[in-house]
Amino acid sequence: MGRIFETRKTTMFARWNKMAKMFTRISKDIAIAVKSGGPNPDSNPGLRRALQNAKSANMPKDKVEAAIKRASGQEQQDYEVVLYEGYAPHGIAVLVETATDNVVRTVANVRMHFRKYSGNLGTTGSVGFLFQRMGVFRLSPEGVNQEELELELIDHGLQEMGEGQGEKGEKQLIIRCAFSDFGQLQAAIEARGITPLSADSEYIAENLVELPEEKANEVLEMVDALEQDDDVQRVFHNLA
């Protein structure tokens, strides 16, 4: 019985830690959006996008309001978005997106994670050419005529549309566009009365690399360590 309790406690802690990390990431997204476009989501698509993601993550309303209030104040830290590139073990390409108020600290931490897991932090452009930055929208498929929606959105930048799953295994409709078309596709989706479950930019690998399970786990250990870093927003890689 004791082992079962310990397992449950460990699982609950992992979930709480993941949720806390997600809230921190969204809070930074809110801060960056407010600083660049103001606190009104009606006139700030970046903030509107961050608020949609907060809702999708079940981020408490008081935390969202506090993040907007802090970002609107004079004492809010200025976050710089910095992208780091490198290779994980076994030649897997990795992009690390950070939002930091101290670049010296962040690059030291990122380099440390790469070294610890036998990876190699590269220079700007060393692996970025292996990825395409895209706008990614996740929608609930309920009540959506996919064929009609696809035809309607093609003129607004839609490049890819297909079905996928959320973290809990729920069905989702995934829509992708070139990052340069993000704003117009977001507006087109909203104009049709659809509120995305999430809307973000992602770096999509052009080609995926398959590895045996043991080697793939070594890569994922490094990815997990990077994702736990307070300055890291998201990690992208080309591991299949």
C-alpha cells in the first residue's frame, strides 16, 4: 500500500510541476504581449492568443489578471525572447526557445544542459534551417465541418489541416500556416465564431529522425531537463 501511495504522490507532483511550468510560460507570454501591444486583448492579437492558451490550460482567472496587471506596471521585467540551437545526443537537432531577463544566466544554463546529456550547443543558424516556423491552431472538432472550414481558410494562409490529439487523448483539429500568415489566419478563424483551444507558433522539423528506444530516451531526457528550466519556454526537435 505504501508503494502505491508513493507512486500516486510522485505522479501528482509531476503533474503539479508540469502545470506550474505551463502557467509560468503563459505568464511570460502575457507579459511580452502586453509590453508590445498593450493590455486590451481586443486590439492586441498576441495577448488574445496568450489568453486563449491560458484558458485552454485551465489557468486560474486571478493568475491571468495578476499577470496582465504586472505586465501593465512600471516594475514588470522585460523579457527577451532568445532562440538557442544545437544537437542532442545521436545527432538530433534541437531548438530551445527562451524568454529571459538575464541572457548570461540563460545561455549558461542551456549550455550546461546540453553538456550534461552529451549534446552540443551550436551557433545561430546551425540547425534552424532544419525547421520551419509555423502558426499552429488547435480547435475542438465538435460542430465543425472540416471540408468547409478548410476551403474557407485556404485564402487566409492555411497550409495544413488534420486531426490530432491533446495531452489527455482528446480529439483536436490541427491547423498550420506560415508564421507570416499567423495574424490573418487567426482573424479568419475568429471571424467564423471559432475560439481555438490554443494558438501558437511552433518550429516544425522538415524531416524526422528515427532512433532505437534506448537512444531516443537519452534525447528525451535532455529535452525534459531543458523544459524544466525556468527560462525555457519550449523545446523543439526532429526526433520521430
